[in-house]
Amino acid sequence: MKAMILAAGLGTRLRPLTDNRPKALVEIDGRTLLEITLTRLRPFGINEVIINVHHFAGMVVDYLKSHSNFGMRIEISREDDLLLDTGGGLKKASWFLLETARHSSLAPLHSPIEPFLLHNVDVISTIDLSRMLQFHNEHNALATLAVQSRESSRLLLFDDHVQLVGRAGRSQKANSSAGESGVTASVGDEPGNGGVIPSLATNPGLVSAHSRIDQAALTSPTDRPSERIEESASSPNSPLLHPLAFSGIHIISPRLLPLLTEEGVFSIMDAYLRLAAQGEKILAFRADEYYWRDLGRPSDLSQAVLDLRQGMF
């Protein structure tokens, strides 16, 4: 199984730490985020990795060379002139991901080109990637996204079959008279259908811009009736949607790569929403039981050090 590590970002939230280094080389307790990510992948049989770079790219290359690539085959995808975002970066690296893997311990035997992992360099977790891969293969998914029920300003919406159906957007101001939480449903991004995923187009309560999320759902660790999008329009047949926070970890079928018709700079999430609207399986892998932390700010790094010393990861 191969992996791509997304490490090209400017790391602006980590300033001043990223004023003189890339975020991949920011440290937690003496270990860089890149080292932590790479060494986490090894136990899952991942020995071939491509890393996209931009900000202080040469420092990443020199660092890997000084550590003998941590005993892995590592390729570099340079985004020297322009940051390509998650989708554009993945598309640029597709040559590597479409090669037949040289080493494999987790791949299904029937597939000459295995699913691959896409992993943000600035997240840390204990998510069981082998379970996630098994889920992905059993459901023949195009992409599987690790998600959790936790508070987030960027929630994805899934139906009862864990299929991606949209994303929640933060409204500019809440309607206090209606008791809205200030989060509105943005159901799909498919051009030409008013932003509505076709399977939901017959449910006006869901496609309404006034759909809202029960605020109690954002902190609930388990699925329960309140962990759903509540429609403001009366539509008794509307399906229930589950707002879940994405964890920056994907398992992707190589079938996805030729379907990325977007060009240049684009978000992989926009492509997922387009493909979900076309009926492709973009599924949620529930990872609530695992440790996860975003490392986007200096305070997150400090908390991660405490978590590490407490044996949480």
C-alpha cells in the first residue's frame, strides 16, 4: 500500500514556528511531524510514500536525505510556483500512485494497483488504518474518509448509509427567532442542479438553505437522534443527515484519479462532492474510538506533548 503525505502548506497558523521552516519539520517532543507520520505508517505495511512540498521545500528534501528516507522509498512532488491545494496536489502526484506497489502487506490480492492512503502531515492519530482499509475494500468505495463526531467548523454530511451527501457551512448570522444554531447545510456542489445532490432533490427540507444542525450533536460522542441535520421545511420523508468532522485521513481507490477532471488548484473535497453527486461511493469510516488531534496551532502542539507523555498515542 502506498501513501501520499500532504505537506506543502504554508503552515500560517503555526507561525512563528513556520517562519523559518516548513510545518512538516515542526517538532513535538523532539520529533518532527513528518517523522511521526512516516513512522506511524510503517506498521501498516506502507513503505512507499510521496510527499508534496512547497514552503522551504529544500529543507524537507535535505531532512529526508539525512535520515536515509527512514528506510522507505520516498518521492517528492514539488509545487514550487503554486500551491495546488489537496486535489491539485494529489492529481500532480498521480503518476506515483498509479504505479504497481513494490511492497505490500495490506493490499487485496485481486488488485494489481492497491488503494492508497492520503494523510495530512499536521494531524496525529491512532486510527487503525488496517480496519479502515478493510472497510474501504468491503464496501468497494471510491474513497473512504476517517470522520469523528466532534466539534468542528467544517462538518461533512453523511446519510444513514455513511455516504457523503454534502457539507455544512457556517452561516453569517443565526436566526434567533427560529432557534437556529448558525450552521447551514450546503448539500452538494454539483454545477447545474442548484447545489443539490440528485438523490436529495426530491426532499425540499434538506436542500433548503435553512437546514440546521442540532448543536448538541456537535459534541456527542455517539450516534443519537439529535446528531442529525434538522430540516426547517416540513418534509416527513426527508432522510436524516449526520454531521461529522473529517480527520484529514483518506483511503482512496486508484479509480478516483482519472475521474479528477478539475484542473490546477482545487480541493479534493470539491471533487468528492461532485463525484458523490454522480453516485460514486464516498464513504465515512467512523473513528470516534481513536485518538486524533489537529496540529495547526502552537497550542495544539503543546497539548500533543502532554498527550504523548500520558501515553495517548
